[in-house]
Amino acid sequence: MKNFLLFLLFFPLTIWAQKVCGSDEYNKPLMDNNKIHYEKIEENLNKWIKSYSRNKDLPPQQYTIPVVFHIVWHDSIENLHDSIIHQQLQVLNRDFNLLNSDTTILTDTLKNLPGNFRLTFELATVDPNGALTTGITRHYTPNTSFSYFDNAIKNSLLGGVDPWPPKLYMNIWVGDLSAGLLGYSQFPGGPILTDGNVIDYAVTGNQMYPWTYGPQYAGGRVLVHEIGHWLNLFHPWWGNDASWCGNDEVDDTGLQDGPNVPAGGCPDTTFSNCNPSERENVKIYMDYCGDSCMVMFTKGQVERGLASLHTYRPQMINQGTTTEIIEENIQRQLDIKIY
């Protein structure tokens, strides 16, 4: 894997362009400009995790997340059929509930690592105005592509679509992303009106379509990876630079100095160039190993993600996708009238 990374330094556009998650580049300026705010978020996560650890004997809870997909298309091929969105949703509900059978590729001690989020993602049935919805919106755009630089896909004035209230819905924008960008997500703590996940239309669904970039991106797991970021999970090499290894704040993922990529295969054992060198858990969703290799969130990642839900998105979990959203919007309308 490391030799392959050296190769990428000389051929970054031809190879790297097909497998980029832009979440690090997108979120780093937000975090650098508001360090105290994000340090507080991290502090609250750790407090919840400690409390969770003391109550592990309690029955596990299932959580429901209302979802809206915004299809933002320029060419008709980008206007994905509803069935593809439903297939993508099946992938999310399989992988976030540890129902994927391909965990059989885990060997020796790796078999003990997978965790179960117990998250159910449901398409919203009621929109922000209280009207019935399929949970899928469609919008033509004059833009031929989108990037994370200006977040235009999330802004109707820039050719995109404004989000539904992010405290009540998980927003997912699907469009044509530029320069090999597969997707990006906003960590908890960023501006509320840009909260959500963005993925390229060509990696949406659960199979190889005529427009899919390749078999390593044909399983729907790019969005699994991005929602991991939305739950405050970092790449395992997060924060690394030329002099030290990154730290994703999760104990059971191992220190890592860079991504594992599909061209490196799907090895059982890879060791980082960190000091000391540690075993890299190649087969986790938050690496770059490709859809056929990434098969798990670790137990530590699940703890951190659940902490994020409880401390940053408490209104969303198990709110009931119909009644409480209607009540919330009725109250909002009353507040406006009173004002």
C-alpha cells in the first residue's frame, strides 16, 4: 500500500481522482476557524462514551433516522430512478445493522471487531410543510458539476437545493461531482444549513450500472462511508502530516499514516509506517479500500457514532417521521405568527 501511495505522488490526477472523499478538506477549515467549538463537541462525545460504557448491560436500542434524497441533475442520466435510491437505502440498513454477509472475509482477531449501530434509515413521509412525500426530491440544475469548495449543491441560489431542516432530517444530495470527487460530508458542529451528505450519482445504488465508475464503487458503500463522517467518524489517518500519524479518536482502528486503496488488494494484515508501527484494520468502512473490501464499523466507531447522535442530533433519533415532524412545523408556524 505504501509503495502505491508513493506512485500516487507522481500520478495524482490519473489514479487518485477516482477515489477521493473530500470530507477532510471540506471540514478542516471549519474546525481550524472554530477550535474551541469543536473541542467542546469532542469533550461531550467522550462524556457520553464513558456513560455508555458504564451501562453496557442495558438492552441495545434501535434508532430511526428520517432521510431525504435530493437528486440534483443536469444530464438526464443523473436523474436516478426511485428504485436506485431504494436499493441504496437497503445497503445502508444492511451495513449499519451488521447484516452484511461479507464479514466472512474477516480473519483471526478481526472477527471480534465489528460493531452494530442499529440504525434504520427511512425515507421521510412528511415534508417540512407537513405534506406527504416520497422522501426523494428532484431538481434540474444548469450546473454541469459540483464541488465541496462552494457547497453549491446545497444552495438553491447556486444551482443546488436548500436542505430540509437538518435537525429533523438527514439530507443527502446526489449529483455530478467534479474532479474525481466521490462524496463529502459535514462533521457535527458545522453550519446548520449545510449539514448533510453529498455523493456522486455514479456511485449511488447497489450494483454496477452503465455509468458506475468501476466495480470497487458499485456496492453503495461510498454513502455508508460518508454517513460515517456525518456521525463524526474520521478517516483512520485523520490529521496526519509528513511528520506524524493521524488519530481518528477511536482505540480499535489502529494508527494509520495514509489510506489503503483498491489497487492494493484487500490484505488481512498491513502495517503502518507510524512509530511504533501498528496493524491497520484495512476492512473498515472509513478507509478507501473499495466496496468489496470494506465490511465493518468497529465497536469503537459505533460508540463514537452513537455518542454523536445523542449529543448533537437528539431531535432526530426516533422522532417519528410523521407525527412529530408535523407538530414541529405547526409550532414553527405558530411561533412565526406570534412574532
